[in-house]
Amino acid sequence: MAPKKNPANLNPLQLKTLTLLQEIARLEDTPAEEEGAFTVTSLPHAHGNHFHLGHAVVSGKDATGLSNDAVWTILERKGMLRREPGKAIITAQGMAYETGLRDAILHHSDH
């Protein structure tokens, strides 16, 4: 039997937010103390209706969860991240969670 998609039952906004946090963690590339976990120290700022994550462009509408405390609280409760003063730790569980949205919300140019 195939593994269940979205076993943590995250809603679409929580999935988008986790996808973006995973990408930010990959770009910052700052391992945390927990093996497989990464530290995020800054969040991107939108200009107009989008922002850039590395070479990808993200629509502002896909990133509303980054500034939504309730989304962060759920992700923390489900063990995907841990908030600390001035930073967030994306846990190994959070980094490994397959949201299925990476290609859908991280838009890459073809040049």
C-alpha cells in the first residue's frame, strides 16, 4: 500500500507555508543541533505581489501563512518546527515532510 499523502492532515495554507519554510531552510543552509533540522533566521519580504527565494519566484498569495501565527502554531504543534527568539528551527520531521507543492508554488524561469 502506498504511503498516505499528507499524514499530518495539514490544510492547504499549512502545506504551502511548510513548503516555503523548507525552501528557506535549504537556502540558508544552517544546520540546527538536531540532525536533519535547519535554522531559519529571516523571512523574505514581498515586493508587489511576489518575492524571490533563490532563483524561484513565489506569488504573495502562496505565502500568507508566513505571517500567520495560527499556521506557525499548528506546524509547531505537529512537530514540524520550533520557534525560538529570532529564529525558527525546521525539525528533521518538518524538512522530510513531503508537501507535494514545491513545483506548484516555486516558479522557476526557463532561461
